[in-house]
Amino acid sequence: MNTVELITAKRNGRELTEEEIRYLVRGFTEGSIPDYQMSAFLMAVYFRGMSRQETIWLTREMKLSGDTADLSQIKGVKIDKHSTGGVGDKTTLIVGPLAAACGVPIAKMSGRGLGFTGGTVDKLESIPGFQTALPVQDFFDQVNGCGIAVIGQTAHIAPADKKIYALRDVTATVENLSLITSSIMSKKLASGSDGILLDVKCGSGAFMKTEEDARQLAELMVEIGKADGKKTMAVITDMEQPLGNAIGNALEVREAIDVLRGQGPRDITELSIELAGRMIWMGEQADSAEEGLAKAGRALRTGAGLEKFREFVAGQGGDPDVTDKNRQDELLPVSPCTRTVTAPRDGYICSMDAMGIGLASQHTGAGRQTKEDSIDHGAGILLHHKAGDQVKEGEPICTLYSSDEARLETAAGEVLRSVQIGDAEPDLSPLIRCVVE
């Protein structure tokens, strides 16, 4: 095959064959197709798009570009969960223990985050001693024994995605439905679980800004998951404002524990029960989604989810006393410099732009701009009010945490630009928009 001919074919809108897509993915991964040619191909895809069949083939080839995890040693129906990203989204720390407490094995491989905060593994590494790199057999033993393990994703899972995404990021070709889908699903399918629950965010703090775009992405990902033989379902959820009150790494661990204790914010609690309940159903521990939600709620109320979190943390070398409020200040880092942002006037918070709040979190040091950046585990934002709340002039809206006083000035300005206060109580979007099966 000829790479230039395939670039030309896609530029002219022709649907590629499975063999042609295989040639491009394998050639680029192995190094026989140079960056400049793959960049040209990605730009052609960006403008011309891909059919659903092309997207299925692209995802499959990216999945097969590296190792595919064999989780057959783990007993039961294994369910994975993936969020398309957001601000304050710490649901994995909550739904994993809840689902595991109800008998669903959770064998999760997570990446490190770029952007507003770290990823799930960064958050877990806020806990003293917690190990996110486990030998394979220890990973299996942890899931079989405890019901849940979370480790960092290796470079051997879908290496084609790593190489292709690096090009997309510097060639303005990130925002394409097929390329987004293949990037997410190639890694999820290679991770080996029997089913995948997708939390697809929409709104200002999400990649997909509208519910319509989020639905299109969800439908395509669900179709691709099913085409690969996996149980796949998506829940479309709101990200117009941050989820929960904590944005950061150690701050989000604290809030996740609060939720498992039954003392967390309403929105993150509601979403966590929804997601855990559907995972319980997909994992064949409930006969319906409704029964799954009831079981998840019961695991929360009885403390079974919190106890499973303690067991999970201890099993991976962390200090389980992190769940003890009297020891959290000792065990979880809090950055020393703080700044309180106050309401500039009386009224209702009409909106709290999730993107702006996320950028403010990144300014504190809680997130990364490049993979080489270090994370300040104790940095971030704790919200005292959210959209819909009534506030008085001078009343605290949030507290910022950082290890650098200068960073707080930038972050505080970003928060003030992101919070709109008006005279009338606003109508807010529902947290859970719809479900795609």
C-alpha cells in the first residue's frame, strides 16, 4: 500500500478499508510511517470524518497495537468505568468500593491526568504508602481477595493511541468524534474487563459542550464496545459546574471518603449511586438497574462501601486510617498557602463555569499542563457555595490552596471571572441527562 494514496483517499472523502486502516496504524506505531504523514492523515480525518465502520476498525487496530489484558484469573463479571473528564470528578474513588462491596470485581487501570487535577492514580497517591504499580499476579490477587484494585496504565496498553494522541494535541485535530472515540475505547477494550460503563460529560467543563454532541459520542462508544463483545452502557451527565465541592487531589480523596461516610455533597452522592448501581446490574449482581441502584444506596448507608475503601487502600499499601477524620490532617497533604474568594455582591450564584474553576485549580498547582509537570497533591479548591445558592456580599465562595502564594492571585482572578451572581434564583440543568444503552 502507499501512504500518500491513503491520505489522498481520505482527503477526498473515500471510506477506507479495514486493511488500509490496519496498514496506517501499524505502520505509524512501528515507525515506518513518519509523523508528518500521519499528521496529514489526521487532518484529513478531522475535515472529512470517518464512517462508523471505519471508527470500529480504527479502534480495534489501536487496541491490538499493544498488550491486551487477560483478566480470566479474576472471578466474576468484571466491570470497568470511564469518565470523559470533568472538574471535581472523583467518582471512581466512590463507585469502585460501592460496586465491589456488592460483589462486582473492579480491576481498573487508570492514567495520570493532564489538566485541572491529576487522574485517579494521582489522587490515590495522595494517600501515604498507596502503591499504584503492582505486579500482575498481585493485581489479580488483590481483586480476587478484596474485590477492587486500581493501578496505573502501562505504556504497553494501546501504544498507537499514545503516539497518535501526541500528534493530535499539536496539530489541532483533537476535536473529532471518531478520533476521540477510538482513543478512549481502544484503551478500555484493551484493559480486559467484561463490561464498560461510560460517564459522558457535557457542559462548559466537559470536552463535549452540548448534550447532543455528548449523545453522539456516547452512542458511538457504546456501539464500538458492543461490537467488541463487551457489555457497554453510557450515562450522560452535567458538567456546567464542578461536581462536588472539592477540586484537587488530596481534597478529592477527603470528599470521596465523606461521600462513603454518607456526609458528602448531594450531587456527587447522587451520581455515585447512579453509576455504582448500573455497574452492579451490569456485573450481574442485580436483576435490574433499579435493584442495582437500591443495592448501591444500601452499601452507602450501611458503611459497607467505606469499609471496602479501607480494605482496598490497605491492600495496596496505603494507610487505611485515612478514613478517620481525626487523622486526615496528619495523613492527607494540605498546601500551606490559602486564599478565600468572597462574593462581590448579594444575590444568587447564577452560574459557576466549570471550565474556569478547573483552570483556577490548575493554577494552584493541582494539575499538569505537560506530562513532565509535577503535581501538588495538597493544592486545589474547596467550594463553599455553588450555582443556585444565595450569597451575601463578602461571604466566602471558596478557599484556594497552593504551595506558592503567587499562584493564588491568578487562581482567585479566574474564580471571580467564572462565578456570575444575579438577582433571581437560576434554573439549573439536571445532573443526569439520559442513559444510552
